[in-house]
Amino acid sequence: MIAHTTLHVSDYKKSKAFYVQALATLGYTNNMEDGEAAGFNDGKNTDLWIMRVDPVVPTHLAFEANSRQEVEAFYKAALAAGATDNGGPGYRDYWPGYYAAFVYDPDGHNIEAVWYDYGKVD
């Protein structure tokens, strides 16, 4: 189980604004800040940090959503906050019930929101 992780960003203010807006749909708030680092809390833990570092090497990070509607809200909010589409909301062939949306954040990180629809039968 991962307790927390950090994403490196090139433009701290731009990335912080992006994550504040996009992650609000999944219940996250920006609750900590230290220089050019910000922590995001999901109501239980501060489990995501962003930090300004050069160079940035893009990575993939998935957030678990509580519903199909949260995945869709995340996708819309992320695009409105400046993300680039990397796969709109929908079921994926990874395994039955995998409902996800993908965006690229301002630094090219592949950010995903996923809901596991255990009621879906293929």
C-alpha cells in the first residue's frame, strides 16, 4: 500500500491550480504547502504531493473514483483546468468493469481516474 507519492512539475503555480481544480471532483483538497511543494488530502491522508523540479520526467498516476460520475466529472474538470485529452471516460478492455478517463497534465503526466464497476458483466 502506498502512503503518498510526489509528482515533479515544471511550473508550480500552473500545476497547483490544475490539481486543485481537477482533484476537487475526487474529494481532494490542497491542505499543505511548503515553498514550491503542495500536498493534497483525500479526506483521510495527504497522499499526493507536487513539487517543482527540473527536469520533469512524465509518469502515470491513477486515482480511484467512487463512481462513474466522478470519473466523468474529473475528466471535464481536468480539461477545463488545461489538461489534454488522453482517452475520454469509458470502459476499457483491461478487465471487466474498468471505467476510466485519462488526461495529460501541464507537464505531460498521464493522469487517470478509474472506477471499478464490479456489477458490469461482459
